[in-house]
Amino acid sequence: MRTGRGLRIVLTLVGVLVGAWLVVPTLIVIPLGFSGEDSFAFPPHSWSIRHYVTFFTEPSWLTALLASVQIALIVTAVATVLGTTAAFGLARTRFVGKGAINGLFLAPLIVPGIVVAVAMYAAFLSWGLIGTPTGFITAHTVLALPFVTVNVTAALAGFDRTLERAAASLGASAWTTFRSVTFPLIRPGVLAGALFAFVTSFDEVVVSLFIQAPTLQTLPVRMFTSVTNEVDPTIAAASTVVLVVSTALMGLANMTRRKPSES
């Protein structure tokens, strides 16, 4: 008993230390966004929202933000449709090489990001997709697909197919059955996958750095450029915006995945 209690205490302390390690940088970045100075001095000696005003009004920052939102919205729609279709195919059919196909869909989660970025850069360079909206949408969709597929597959794993057969026996067509029976029950998984897809696209930086162009940069790329080439506290405001959006969407995704009995 004492050994088990001691182990729990150690694990709790380790968890607290890891949590602190992850949270402390955030506690530094957020105040810097409200600094009234033109430096990264911490703690700030004066307070202002001028860095947020710069972020939402300065053309380069605003253009990057709008580009990220637009690309993320399109990626969300495309990845949700493709990922849901793929999940149905993987969950409800049996065919030779199914395991390999499933692994292929999950590859972007396993393969190091830099490897994926180099491969996409080489392919997109020959296809003329570098620095184009189509290139960004294609690349981000590939990265977002696994999240949709995994979430929808999990929703289908707990789905009772007798409900579909009951609807079919009452004369419902395949589309009507999907729209009225199947989709409402797997909706939490689809919505969670869509939210993960949006966050994946909105936050993506490694691949975006390889396929970006001076005429098209996403917000993470603009942030990387700022932190490497400039001394501008506006990046702290940008980081806070990204942090708030990502955290809110991830929390919403977690809520949509919960079963009604857990609420």
C-alpha cells in the first residue's frame, strides 16, 4: 500500500512538473502581448493593446491571418468529406491491403514533419504548386485527413448497424438512412474531426515554410519570419491569438466527442 501511494505521489509530481513546463512559456507570452514597449522585456513596465491593434491592422499580419483562416476553412471542408468517406470504407469493407491503406492514411501522424515537408516541396515544385492556394490546401488536407479518419472511425466502431437495417426495412433509401439515422449518431465524431482539421491547418508551420511564397504566407509562417528577422512584440499578440483559437477549438472538439451520458 505504501509503495502504491508513493508511486502515485511521484507520478503526480512528475505530471505537475510537465504541466508547469508546458504552461510557463504561455504565462510569459500572453503578458508580452499587452506590453507597452517595443522590446521583449519581461515583466513589462507598461501596458497597452497597441500590439493587438498592429496585428489586426498592419497589412502583412492581417493578410497572413486571413489567408490562414480561409485555407483552414477550405481544408476543413475537404478533409471532413474525404476523411469521413475513408472512415466508412475502412470500417465497413474488407479487402486485400486494408491494413496498408489504413497505415497510409495515418502516415502524416507518424512520419516526421520535416520529411513530409521535403517530400511535398519536391513534388509541388514539379507540379507548379509552390506558393499557390491549391498547394497549401492540398498539403494541409493531407496533414488533416488522419484526424478526421480516426475520429469518424471511432464513432463508427460504436455504431449499432441494426438501426440502419431497421430504416432500410421501412423503405428508406441509402441516402435517407445516412441523413436521418447514421449521420446524426456519428455527428460528434465528424465535428471533432472537422475541428481538429481546422486547428491542424491553422497551426501548420513546417510544411508551410517549404511551400510558401512572398505573395502567400500563412500566419505561422509570418510569425516565424517575424521572430527570426525582426524584434517586434507584435508576435506575442499573434501567438496569444493562435493560442486562444487553438485551445478553444481543441476544447470544443473534446466536448463534441463526449457521450451524452458523460456530460
